Amino acid sequence: MKVSKSAVGSAEADAAARIVVKGFLGMGPEVRAFEEELAAYLGGDAHVACVNTGTSALHLALQACGIGPNDEVLVPTLTYVASFQAISACGATPVACDVQMESGLLNLEDAVGRLTPRTKAIMPVHYASATGDLESVYRFAQANGLRVIEDAAHAFGCSHRGVRIGANGDVVCFSFDGIKNITSGEGGAVVTRDATVISRVRDARLLGVEKDTEKRFAGERSWEFDVHAQGWRYHMSDIMAAIGRVQLAKFETELAPKRRALAAHYRDRLSSCPGLRLFRNEAECVPHILPIRVLNGLRDRVRAALAAESIETGIHYKPNHLLARFSATSARLPVAEQLYTELLTLPLHPSLTISDLDIVMDVVQSTLNR
Ligand SMILES: *Cc1c(COP(=O)(O)O)cnc(C)c1O
């Protein structure tokens, strides 16, 4: 049993084949349609720019906000290394912050203590699809003139106080890699209401060729153009967008309800289990992963017992300040370091069944009772 798995089938294969047979594989009308459908789904008046990965979405979002060398970005240490690498790709310094024990989300008080005159942005990470107290993050950012770049890789389809993540944030980045809530094979998106930021992202994803997005959406190419800013080859292809459109169309009817139902079943059975702690439940989320805490030093024993039954688990994540590349950023972050010894991610993806989950939880509970 896999811990995560793409939920794709013949509809996605047909969509990809339709583009291949058409013979235009690059960025064109499918990407344009996917962007429009994403904007409509997210609601509000946010603009969407699709790119080739969630990591490039973060990189371009930071760059478009003017983050560069000598700047610092506050970021929780408990995240995928993508968040940190995107910041350092701009020449900026990721400043690792501690997290909250009950949620795994950024501990804002810790972040406040790390504010310096060089701090230019804060990157909250919606760990395990939770959004927590986003208002306080935005209030802090506003009071200190910081941009907010949300790493919403886990949070596609989630809402916060009735509003979809992405609809009204400063700059919000999604990932559509193979195992995320929706996938386009690989892929990602930058979502923002800031017209300047979105226009910079659109140019920068195509090597900085100005207005190339508009040309490609019209089925043309730019031969006479100018370039002012550093750009990258980060655009999404029509093959990817065609897959993403199929996923988006079935997200609310199939993928999201399945993820919610599975996570609810885990919570029903595990919330009263001694020796375990679940992270705080958020009713408006579509759970991407299901990390739990195994207390009393028993995590590795439970993990081994599951592995013996061919049940794969994960550890989300090794704190980034413990990685050689980012070890200089913060000395000790005690909550994240404790969580790192306790975290265990149980299998969660749409092709699992309730009885699969019962097998997983039987192993977990019998190991803890032993
Ligand atoms: C998946 C993920 C990313 C990066 O997305 P990719 O599409 O894989 O590049 C960034 N941050 C977090 C927290 C993620 O889980």
C-alpha cells in the first residue's frame, strides 16, 4: 500500500493523447483554458499563471515580488525543501522558523522574533492542508511591510473562513505534481490579484520574453521581442494542462469527497487512541496527507510494523534547518525537532478504501498495545 499515489486513469490518458495527436505540445490553448477554469474554481478576481512545478511557482512568485540577494524570507522549517530552495534560488535567505505542536504550522511568535530590517516576505506553508490563523500572519505582514507568499502546495481546494485558498491571498502557489490534490503530471500555479506580479510571472515563465504568453495563447510565436528581467523555462505544456483539466473537473465530485471521507475515518478511529496525537482538524480542508504523531518514542516501531505488512508510510518532513544547505539559518527549533521524531504519515490517496485504512489502523493499534 502506497502512502501517496496519483489518482489518474483513462480520462487523463485520453486527454494527453488528444494533445499529442493534435501535434502542438507546448504552451497554448489548453494552458489558457486550464488557467481560466482554475480562476473560476478558486473564485474572487485572482489571476492564475500555470507553470511546470510548484517549486517554480514559488520561485517566480518570490522573484516577481522583488525578493533578491540580501533579503530574508520567514518560512516554517517543517516543509518540503522546495520552499527553501525557491527562496535561495532568488539569492535570498530562508529564515527557518519553528512550528506549532498542535498543527505543524508556522509559529508566528517565533517568526516575529526573527524579523530583521532585511526581512521582505513571509511564506506560510499550509501543512497537511491546514491554514490555521492566516489573519494573524497577514496582519503581521501588513504591519511590517512584508509580502505574503503562501505555499499552498497541500491546500488546493481548501477554504479558509468560507473563501477558497487562492481567492484573496497576496500571492498563493499551488503544486500539481503527481500526488497532490489535483495533478497535471507535474505542474503548479501562481495565483494573485496583483496585476504587476502576475504579469511578471507570465513573462518570467517564458525566459522573460515580454508578452509571449499572450502570443502563445493566440497560437503565435514572438519573433520580435524584448527582455528586461531574468526569466526561466518554467511554463506549463498543453499536455499537462489537458490532464489538469480532467482532474479539476472531477475534483469536487470525486477526488475531494474521497480524500475527506478517508481522513474522517482515520480521525474517527485514531482520535481517542492513547499514544497518538492527530493534528488539529480543519473542516474546510481537502486533506493531501495524513501525518500523525506517535508519542513515547514508538514511531519507528510502528513504522516498521507497517512496513512488515507492505504498508508504506512517510515522514513529513525532516526540518529544513537540519539540512546541511540550510543549517546556518536557525540554530535550534525545538518543536519541529520533537515533531521530527514523532511524525508518521499514513497512506491517504483516492484509490484507498475504508477497509484498507482499517488494516493500517489495526497494525498501528496492535503495535501500540503490545
Ligand atoms: C509538493 C510541494 C512543493 C513543490 O511542489 P512541486 O510541484 O513538487 O515542485 C512545495 N511545497 C510543499 C509543502 C510541497 O508539498
